[in-house]
Amino acid sequence: MSGVRQQTVARDEDGMRLDRWFATHFPQVTFGHLQKLLRSGQIRVDSGRVKANARLAAGQVVRVPPIEPAPERPEGEVNSRDADFLRDIILYEDDDLYVFNKPHGLASQGGSGTKRHMDGLLKSLPNKKGEAPRLVHRLDRDTSGCLVVAKTKAADTHFGTIFSSRQARNIYWAIVWGNPHPKQGSISCFLAKQATTDGEQMVVVPQGTPGAQHSMSYYSTTDTAARRFAWVTLKPVTGRTHQLRVHMAQLHNPIMGDPRYFNIENWEAPEQISKGLHLHARRIQLPLRNGQILDVSAPLPPHMQATFDVLGFDANRYDVQDQDPEDA
């Protein structure tokens, strides 16, 4: 495609997020590149500027700038390895969706310098129409756990609505520095992106600051290791970038292994504590299209399980359902 294209949103794409629509029609466009095209106004919907998470309506017209054709991906060993890898981390599967146990260190989507990511790997599991599954939501690269992926456009629209309307219930486990005080409660503040030498970072800002978005999470202390560490259960109400990481840092109990938001001066981590971000999407509940409620839990990643063992935390002792921080 050499010039600008005006493409109409199909009826079965009604309600689809713009970033997922692009991933379907132009899989060669990385999420990072998409963001740049949106910021510069090269991509528009009905002639207006939009964000990547904008919901499309059937009949709207998307302005697509010149984009190089997607290179053909050879079938073979690499594709098979990707498919086998994904099958090994499936926690749940039906005709509509997968729930994967995303590993720590694997990005959800591509970006600058990111070649291997879940969005790309999903092309190795096409549906009956040959379409790649679609990410319904995202986890940070270093956050492990439950990741929901839709198999079809219809399922993507359904579950996208479930997440945007906050009908999905997400429970995270984290190990933090110190002991939260009080032991349970909520964190509410406004967040905005700020440019740093290492890229963009979320910061707490006053209400009314340009670009600020409200964020809210519930937390509850599940167990402690003296006064040095705590195992906390977290429930995000909103879904802002890096939200839980910023919230725990704001509480002065940053998440262990967080390279961006761990803000304790002169801190030296004990050698026995595993390296890496100690944040895990432990459990997800959401309504399926047949009206039933899906309830899936993901086992801890190896580095967090090792730290649990060192600190004497027993993941099998507590049922996450009985440790809902919102009800604490």
C-alpha cells in the first residue's frame, strides 16, 4: 500500500479497540509504532484524533497512512515452537478464549527493541478462519500470570466490553518492602506519563493536570516476614499503566524487584531474595458469553515461588477468594 487509505469499520468489528483493529488488519505495525502514528495524527477516526484504546463503531472510517506490506512469515520450525510454547502455558481454553499464564519477562505487545512478545506468538495459533487470537488486555513485561486472549472478533468485542466496564475481577499477588500501614485499604490518585531518560514513567500528579487519569486500587496484607517484607493481595479498580507498581510505591511499600518505582534509598536487596519484579496476576473472574462465570488462577512464577519459600510464605495456605482486598 503506497498511499493513504480510508478503511471502513466492519459490522462485526463494532466495539473493537483501535489497537486491536490495527493488529488484525496491519499486524506488521508494532504497538509502539501505532502510538507514534496516533500522536502525530497520521491515524484518525472520522477525521478526528483518537487514542489506541478508543472503541470503534461499525461504519466509522479509519485513516490509515502508508504502511509497508507485512512480510510473509515462513511456516516451519519456529512457528511450531511458538505454538508448543503457548500450549504449555494455557490455563483455560474454550471456543471463545484462552487464558495464558504469561511468563515473567515476556512482553504482551511489541515495541522499540522488542522482537518476542505474546501478540506476535499468537499468530502461531490461528482460528478456523486463519485469524490470529487477540489480546483482550495487557500485562507489563515483568508481570506474570493470567492473560486473557480472544479467539474471534466477536469474543474480542465481548470481553473488551467486560474489561472496559470493569466487570472483570483481577486479583494480584505481590511481595513488597516493609509492612503496609494500615494493613488493608485503598489507594486513589491521579497518574500521568512523564518522559525520563529510560523512557516513559507514570507519576502521581494533582487532579486537573493535563493528561492525568484517575486510578484506584484495593490492597490487603496477607502475610508478613518480620517488618522487612509483606505479601500483599491487590485488586485494581481502574487499569492504568503501571498502576499497582506506582500505588505501592506511593504507599511507601514498593514492590520488590521493580526497576522503575522501587524508591527506598540506600537499599541493598538480600542475596536470598530472587531478582525480578514480584508482581503476579494470580486470579481472574469474568462472565463468559454463555452467562457462566470463568474463575482461573495461575501458579506463581519460579522467582516468586523461591522468594515465598525463603520468607516462609505459603501460597497454598490462603485461598485468594477469602483474601479479596476490596472486602477487607
